[in-house]
Amino acid sequence: ATHIYDSRTGEAVEYEIGVGGKLVLEQLSKPKRVSQVVSALKEDAADVDVAREIEWLKERRLLFDEGDRLLSLVMPKDTPGFTLHFDLPKDLVD
């Protein structure tokens, strides 16, 4: 099983998802329509109930939904952090 750690509200919550949920999240690492997810999983994971998995993920607010497209809000554990760098004018630095 895969675990999702969600601390967005300031209170940590952990969810356990199965293979189907993990496959759906992987598909939604980039915005896609539900029909695109179904098509992508049709051959390799025909037994996954995509609609049920998406509904479960939506109930836990783990997906961003805009129009007919979805995007996973779950980041893989090994995702590197990022740092913003700004080039400030010299007169502001001193």
C-alpha cells in the first residue's frame, strides 16, 4: 500500500491508497480529462475503477479540478524542494 501524508491544514493526516489510486495519481501528475485517464489505464489496469478512485481522491481534496480536467496535488516523497532566487538591485542589498 502507498501512504499519502497531507499537512496542508496544519494538522497532519495520513491516507492509505491502493494500486488503483496510485495509478490514477500518477496519470494525473499532469492535467488530464477523466477519459484520458481511463484510456491510459485501459490496457495495463483494466480492473481499476477510475471513477471510484477519482471520487475518493476528490473527497479528500487531493485533486485540483478545473472544468473537465484534473490534476494531482500529491507530490512524490522523493520530489526535491525548490528555492527561489531573486536578483535584487545593489542599492537594496546593502
